Amino acid sequence: MEIKCYVAITVVLIILGGILWKTMKSLRWDSKFYREMNERLHEVNQGLRDKINEDEKAIEELELSVSNLQNALNYKQQDEFKRHLFICNLDEGQKIVILFDEELEHNQELQQKLNERNISPLKYSRKLECVVFVDGKKEMPLLMDSIFAGQVKATIGDINCGNFKNRGIGSFVVQNLCIILKGMGIESVNASLSTVDYHKKDKLYNFYLGKNGFHLVRELTEDKWGLVSKKLE
């Protein structure tokens, strides 16, 4: 009788052990399944967050682009100046607006009056001004020497993008400046390199020579100004 009892208990224990083993196996599988599902959901959630951030950034850049264009259109044009407008795309997606205001020769009526008085109708010098609209703000990064009558060479006094450096804005200014100057009959443009900027000589050379097609005319040293030049072809 005792043997039978032990056998029965053993069988029950085996059965219970089998059930327990299957249950534990099932729980392990369920745990692995839910863990994998949780990881996938986390990846999907992170992807959605990244997409939302990208969309928000794109909307922000679009709003800035619209603001730049509106500010440029509202910017008052001076009398006897011709306006040139360029829209450029920054790498981050924002559109900036670059305005060049070119001082014109005297109008026809004034030219006639000057001729009648035996006065040359040609202006001795003309201005070329540049305004950049970026990040919803107005900047004036370009300083140009006056362009004299009959002159075929123009000179850049300075380009300073201030807080907007390393975004390609300076190169956009130079590239479009060359277009304007060529239309004004200018054959070459020079840029002076101040001794004050000697500590960033390599950056200046990279900007003018490396990125914008100028060639070195005079080396910049600690005590002598440098000079670079570009032919407008």
C-alpha cells in the first residue's frame, strides 16, 4: 500500500513538474516577446519624436524664411538706387534674402541740365550697399569702397557676418556681389586683408582663395596688409 502511495505521489510530482516547466517556459517566452515588443515600440516612439522634431525645425525655418522675405520687401529703397534681390538657401533649410542697392548715374533730365551747364553728367563715384535678411533680422556684412567713374576695378573693404559665421552667408554675398559688379562694367574685384586679422589668416585665405576663387596678390603679415583679387569673367 505504501509503495503504491509513493508511486502515486511521484507521478503527481512528475506531472506537476511538467506543468511547472511548461508554465515557466511559456512565461520566459512571454517575457521575451513583451521585451522585444517594448523595444520595438520604443524605437517607433523615438522615430516619431525625431520626425516631430524635424517637422518643427522645418516649420521654424519656413517661418524665418517668410519673415526674411517680408522684411526685404518692406526695406525702403533709396532714390536713384537700383535694387538687386537674391534669395539663397542655407544648409539648415532657411531661405535668406540678399539685397544690393546700386547707386545709379543721374537721371536723363538732370543729365540734360548738367550738359547745358557744361558740367559732366557722370557721377564721380557711386555706392554699392548690401543688406542681408537672415533669422528674421537685418544685417549689413559688406563694406565696399566707392566705385569711381571709368573705374574697372572694385575693392571690398571688409566682410563681417558677425554672429552668422560658418553658415555660407559670406560666400553668398561675394558670389552675388561679383554678378552685380560685372553688370556695372567692373572687370576685377580686390579685397584688403587687415593686419588686425592676422591671427585668422588661414580662415581668410580659405574664405577668399579656397571658397570664392580669389588669388593672392600680396601676403598678409603681422605688419603689412594683404591683398587678394578676382577677375570677373
